[in-house]
Amino acid sequence: MLVSRVYHPHQGSQIFARAAFMVHGIRFASMNKSKTNKEIFEPLPREELVTKFKSKLRDREFTPGSTQGGFPEFLAEPRDSLPLGVRVHNPNQASLAQLTAKCMEFMEENHSQCPAILFRGLPARTANDFSTIAGNIPGKPLSYEVGGSTYRKQVDKSVKTYTASDDPLEVTMDTHNEMSYLNTWPKKLFFYSVKEADDNCGGETPLVKNSELLSKLDPEVVAKFEEKGVRYVRYLRDKSHDEYMNWQHMFGTEDKKEAERRAKGKGYHLSWNETQDLRLWQNRPVSIQHPQTGNKIWFNQIAAMHSSYYQIMPTFIGKGIPDDECPSNTYYGDGSPIEPEVIQHIRATTWSCAVGFQWRAGDLLALDNLAVQHGRIGYSGERKVLAYLTC
Ligand SMILES: [Fe+2]
């Protein structure tokens, strides 16, 4: 039996546990399977997941809602296996493709207990390596050419890897479930670090369990949204007068008819105005049932797609762009505005559930997109994270 160093949160110190692979009392399925898996996967010591410096949240610049009350002072450290850190060994000199297949097996067996798994130690460092990883992840890749909600670039057209976001680097992005504003969304979401931010420079990928968030939200707020739903409105300018979130970029086409086809395929209603700007809207539920766990989960982008996100961006400040001409905005499903205090409550509660972890180059983060939200802490300097989605 493998003897692993496991952090015990209640004793506050490292203990040795005679467990094949147990973290916080959870026995991980792959460890029961074969000797090979025991040789490949090992729990990552908690201290390797903790950043040296805690990122400030309260009164943080370019962070929507941070000055308006209720935010925790700092982004919390990883806890309760969020994320579950796993070191990947390669005793038999397997290829990256073969190791990826093993990681995916491990992920499938453990995601219902641990919906965020960080694999460290894969023989991978470059964007090309991520293409190899992505090419060996089961499931159909999902393209952002269905109307993503942030500015990004495609990295590898053949396997559909992207930069995670190219929104201004100093901006903190609210946590969210990827594409939960559409009628279909990725089930799994993979992030890969090419270059981590320097110490004390931000850049964490905050994680939030949807089930925990739902349990902490004001039930009256949840009930009102469940009754009315949420309306997502997009305002995508023509690229002739907006390089940032124009409809050509968002739908990956220059053809209006093709953009319309892609938008309608995702459930949007649409209209064009006289300057060839495209307005899109659709109503969605705010919570769904997780197909595997059966849990009701808070699954939406009410805060992340609210116009207040754009209004704090350096590129928007002082321009006087009305809320209904921001790239996105959210309303109650009947079209009425969401009270600012409700947006603030959602944001503050979400950040109170969020944890951050230490990225290292070559890390692969595998998320159950229905169970876990992700975001981005604003940063300075260099940092590069890529993304790949499967449905
Ligand atoms: Fe995202």
C-alpha cells in the first residue's frame, strides 16, 4: 500500500495516512483499480497548492463590486479538495497522450466527489503540448464560435484550444459556469498553464462550488430568479467601429447570415440596428439539476455578464457607454432591471465561497463545468492560461 503524505485540515498539520489515496476522508477510485494507477497518481501536498501571497479582494482595483461591501478581504486558500491536487508520475515513460488518457480515466472516476482536479507533473510545457492533451480528451470539442462572453483567441484551430481570456489583464473576472447563458454548455472545461503569474502578481483562477454558493445565497433572491428566470442581452457592435467584442469576433464569421444562424442555434432572439450592430437576447433558468449528482445547482452568469463588469474596465471607464450597449447585460426574465444590491449580494456571496490555488507551468485543471465556477483574478506581468471545452 502506498503511504502518502496527506494534509489533515482539522489537525492543522501534515500527517502520514496509511491510505492508498485518501484526502479529507475520500478514497479515490483510481487507486482501487490497478497497481499502475497507484504508481502514476499521488496526492499533491497542500502546501504546493497554496500561493505564497494572498490576493486582495476587498477594494481591489478593476474588480466589479469590490468597493461596495460584503467582499472577503482576501481570496481564500484551497480547502475541502477544491481543487484536488494530483501529482502525475511517469514510471514507464509513457507518452503525453497515454498519460492524458490515464488522467481522464482518473477524472471520470472522481469528478462526482471532486469536481475540480489539478494534475501536476505531466511532461507538458508548451501550447503544442496542450494540443496533444486536448486531442486525447474524450468527448466532442466545443468551439467558442457560438458566441463566447469574453475576448479570446483561438490557439490551435484543428483541436479548438483557445486563450482563456484576453480581457484586460488587470481586470478581475467574476466566477461563472462556462456558457451557462446558452441553451447548451460544455460539460467539462480544461485549463492549462503555459506561464504562471509571478508571486504576489494575482492571476489565480478562483474556484467556487455551485452547491455551496446556492446554500449561502438569500433564499428570497433565489426564489425570485427561479420564478422569473434571467434574461441575457448581448450588444455586439460591428467590427468597423469596435475591435473588442464585435459580432464577427464572437461568432467567428464575417457573414451576417451565418452569425444569425449560429446565434439562433444557441437560442437567441436577435435584431440588427442601422449601424450593423447586433442585439441578442434570451431567457434562461438560473438553476439546473446536475445530471450525475442530482443536486440542484446555481448555474448562470447573472453577475459575470452584468454590465457592471464592463463599466469597471479601463477601456470602458469614462466613455459613457450606456448599460444596454455594453457587450452584455442581465435582467430578470420579465425584462425588469436587477437591483444593484442583488447583484452585489450575489458577487459578495460568491467571493466568500471562492478559493485560489498556485498555478505552475504545465498544470492541467479539469473542471466539471456544472458543479464548479471559475473566474480570474486580475494580474500584472506575464501569465498564460489556455482553455479547451468538451460537451
Ligand atoms: Fe470562463
